[in-house]
Amino acid sequence: MDPLTQWSLDLIAAVQQIDPALDVFFGAVTFLGEPEFHLLLLPLLFWCVDLRLGARVGVFLLLSSYLNLGLKALVHQPRPFDLDPSLQLTSAEGYSLPSGHAQLAVVAWGAMAAWTCKGWFWGVAISLMALIGLSRIYLGVHFPADVLAGWAVGGLSLAVYLAVLPGVERWLAGLELHWQLLLALGMPAFLFLIYPAKNTATAMGTLAGAGLGLVLAYRYVDFSAHGSLWQRVLRFLIGGVVVVLLYAGLKVVFPGEGSSLYLVFRFLGFGIIGLWATLGAPWVFRRLRLAPAPKMALP
């Protein structure tokens, strides 16, 4: 074992001995980088905070997740607990470098902070980026180098995203409907075919459904995330219940992991969830008078 790897393992072992109470703290912090948390965060942004913010963060987060999975597959870095099982304090799948939690924390919270343009929110965002990354080291699922790489990839991705976003949105808005639909479905499907795996099916399926829903909702659904507090709470509760039901129901109906069609149906299943989030739910909210009527617009 090389000296750097041994030093990293010793460091993880040392920090885990500081205080057992940190197990609970960092276990809670690391949840903020889990897919389940993002499944709550993105609908909350889209339905209850700002439609454009939810769309932007959602697309960026899903593409960044795909990038992270691809980089891990290229590097093939084992996790710390693969070398020393005693260090594992939580579950984790796949390879280690770069840390997906660290990368996606920068992507999600950085994009939200850029949207708010508030100094205090940048402080909160940077603190969460740091804590989420550190939690992965403490829990024994990432080396320090994995987290540093995740922060670096996330920071570079965020800089590119902020630089190209206005031009890309103007270009997309200028396309005819059939080209928008083809791009919304074709790009995620193409990326999935390049790297067909369980997690890429999840990310690209969700992106395909959400993209299709955004294109259609822009033209046919008058929806705004504004409204009274009770309207926002009801939107989140009703929409969230349907997301949970879809997630659970499709797992029962669609083939399991042993099937040769598992990845295809996983792509389709998460596509349905993405379509509900961006098209089905806003339409239902308008019919139930849970949302005001200003025209949906992406600049």
C-alpha cells in the first residue's frame, strides 16, 4: 500500500475516534447529499419556490450526476472500507473518486446561491458544501483526495454552468417545438446508451421525462410556484405523495434487477416521475386552484 493511501486510512481512523456523537451528526449531514434528499429538494424548488430555479438546478444536477458516474467508472478508485472494513460507518455503492456527494453539493447549493445573490446564503451554501464533503471522509466511504476532487469538479462545473446558462437558454427558447422535444428525449437517451448502468438510467430517465414535461408545460400549462403558504404546502404534499406512489408502484410493476430489460424499464420509470414533476403536477395544481396563473416562462 502506498504511503498516501495509508496516511488517508490512518486519518479516517483518527477522526472517527474524536467523539462517537459525531456518527449521528455526520450521518444526518451526509443525507443532504443523498438521492432521496434531492428527490425532495427539486420538487420543492420547482413547485414551491421558483419554477425557473427548479428547472435549472434539476437539469444541472442530473447532468452533473451523470458526469460523476462516468468519472468514477474511468478511475476505478476503491473506497476506504474496501481496504479497511472497520472504517465503514454507512453504506455506499460503486467507486470512490470523485466524491459524488461533494461534487453535487457544490453544484446544487452553488446554483441556488448564485440565483439568490445573497451573501448570507452563499455562507450557508459553502458551509454545507464543506460539511457534506467532510461527512464522507468521517463515515469512511471516501478518501480526502476523493472529496477534494469532487469539490474541484463541482466548482469547475458550476463556473461553466453560470457562464453558458444565458446563451443556452436563449438558444433552446428559439428552437421549434419538435426540435425541443427531440433534444429533451434524445440527449438523455443517447447519454444512457453510452453508459448503460443502474444510476445512469435513474439520472437520464429523470432528465428525459423532466425535459419533455418542461417543453410541453411551457406551452400548455399556466403555472407559477408563487402563492400563499397553504397553497405551497399542499402542492408539495400532494405532488410528493404521487412521487412516492409512482416510485413504489413502478418498482412492483416493472422487471427487477435480474431482468435483461431492467435498465430500460428503470429509465422509463424515472422518466415518468420526471414527467409528473414538470408537467403532470403543475397541471393538477392549476386544476385544483392551488397555483396562480401567470404564464410559465424560461428566459
